[in-house]
Amino acid sequence: MYLVDAFREERIDVMHVLMRSHRLATLVTVHDGVPDANHLPLLIDQEPLPNGTLRGHVARANPVWRQAGGQEVLAIFQGPQAYVTPSWYPSKRETGQVVPTWNYAVVHAYGPLIVRDDREWLRALVTRLTDQQEAALPQPWRVNDAPADYLDRMLGAIVGVEIPVNRLVGKWKVSQNRSEADRTGVAEGLAQLDDPQAQAMAGLVAERAANKPPV
């Protein structure tokens, strides 16, 4: 990933927050010289320090766990993103020397893919994942709501994957390279849009401009 110092994010706790808030990762692998990508929710645990461990599962019919087991893989977590129009820059009126851009926050996590073909490990994982996703719902579904024999068949149809993270790369492109006035214009412009992504990005722009940790 191309990364200039202005956009570099090195705080692991900040990157973990994004990874927990945007769990659907793009898992990039290579097989026979050809890149492949799969999309799956991954849970990040902070242990072992400093980078933590990613855990998830794929369909047993998906060849990725056979092809990439033991291979160094890349998991990409995409956070808030939004188009930025030059019309929000006060400098547009002063010089006209502005162009559109796109703001985004993203984390790249690298590590070896370990296959976990263990029924109890999988049950614990899907229980954790389900409980986290269902927690905010008025009538949360529980894994044990499913009949035991059905659940057993479903667990047999998946395989666990674990990635001990050996490197994290964070990029927060949130208008840090603009003047204070332009950053304020971007934050205000994004905040006025009826778009949750744009409003989340407005918060990141304002927080970084104020030298506060992003959330």
C-alpha cells in the first residue's frame, strides 16, 4: 500500500478499534501465482501483544483453507470512506488550485494463515461472533436457538482460520495535508450529507485536525 507519512497510523489500539468496528475483511491470498480474495468477518483479539490474532471461518467447500494454509496472507479492513469535493475548500475561492479526492481509513493485517478444523473451536468462535453481532438487536438470536443436530451439520460445513498478526499497517487519509481552513470545510461539508459513511469521515477529519485520537 502506498503510504506517505502524513497519512500513516501506527497506534495499534486505534487500528484495533477500526478492525472491531468494520469486521468484514478482504482476505487476500496467492495460489499458483494468482491472487485471490475472499470476504469474511474476522474477530481481532489483542493477544498476543503487540498486534493480536485474527479469527474467523470459511466454508469447507472453499479451497482457500487448503491452498493458503501456512501461507502469509493479507487481511484488509476498510473503515469510513467518502468523496471530497473541492467546493468545500476555502482555498478554492482564493486560488482555484484544488482537485477532488477521496478520504478513507484502512488497516492491512499480515500474518500466516493457520487452519483450525476443530468442532469445539468453531462452536466457540461462531458463538462469539453471533453474540457480538446480535447484541444490539431487540430479539437477539443465540447459537443454541438452533436444533443441536442442525447446528452440528452447520459446524461440519465450515473450517476455522486463525491469523497471528505479525504486521499492521494503518492509513488514515483524512485531509491532514490540507490547511486548517480546508479541513474545517471538509468536516462541515461531509457532516451535512445524509450518508453515515460521510458523517463518520467528518468525525475522523475533525478529530485528526484537533490532534485527538480517532475512534
